[in-house]
Amino acid sequence: MAQSTQKAPPSPVPQDLRVLIVDRTVDRSHALREALEREGYVVLMPPAGRFDLLRAVRELAPDVIIVDMDSPDRDILEDSRRVFLEQPKPIVMFVDESDSASIRAAVDAGVASYVVKGASPERVRPVVEVALARFRAFQELKSELAEARNSLAERKLVERAKGILMERRGCSEDDAYRMLRQMAMSRNQRLVDVARNVIEMATLL
């Protein structure tokens, strides 16, 4: 029995995925826009006049940013860095020419995907999907790291509060911990908040 050679349909585009195109070349940006719209993306164009990428991101709220240019310049890299720090979005950069220094600068600026030899229509969608996946993975890692740091900081506060109670009350570490828990339950507060109060009170006495 002959096997079917029919290709699986492409994965669906997330509904209303908004893509902001940054390209100073009109003809090239028009071709990129057509390629994206054929793939089902909602394409956004920056406002006319003096361009500010961070402002455009705030006003247009894109899901992905695509920068298409001959080679990355200092201004666009700095704009990308500002977006990465203040309004994190996955950034795809298509360039015609590049070198090792430009690639390092783009990565440092938070670019999720960096593609040399321009934005050919057939590879726009996979590149965007990879950028989205990388961005989401990075954001999850960043959130987990922040949570771990916060947890460590809270544990340090509890340990410091226990030390204060042990010194002031002459009790054991277990007793100091039980006192903190009892205060937290009676006041309906988090243990770390009670520990912070104990530390603040100790600095006043």
C-alpha cells in the first residue's frame, strides 16, 4: 500500500500576533509586510517622522519586533537595548551584511534572532517562531531567577530575626522560629513580614 506524501499543514499562527516592522527602505519593508500578512500576522508600521523604537513599542504594543536593514548601526542597537530593558519584546534582526562585533552587539542588546542575508519570505515565519520561543524561555528563566533571589533574601531576613530573638530572649533557634511563626499567625502576616518588623524594632531599641 502506497504511503501518502501529503505534507502536514503548517502550525497555526497565534491569533492576532502583532509584528512591528522597522525598516528605512520602503520597497523592502513593503515586501516584508506582504510576506508576514500572507502568514497571518497583524503587521504594524512605525509612525512617520522621527522614529523612537521604545515609544513605538509603548504605543503600538507589538508581540514581536522585526528590524530589517543593511547592517546594524549604533542607534538601532541602543534602541533595541532600551526596549529589552524597559519593554521586553522578542526582537528579530534581518541584516544584509554583518561581522562578529555586530553579532555580539546585537546579542548584548537583547536581540532574540539575528539573521544574515536578509528577510527572504520563506524563512520569515520560522525565524519569528524561534524568536518567540527563545524570548519566552528567557523570560521564564529570568522570572525563576528573580523568585530564587527573592526567596533567598527572605530566608536571610528570617535568620536575622531569629538571631535577634535568640540574643534578646535567651532562647534556642527552634524557640525563636516558633515565636516568629506564632506572631505571624496571630497577626495574619507572612513570616518574612514579621521578621522584617522584628529587625526594624531591634534597630530602634
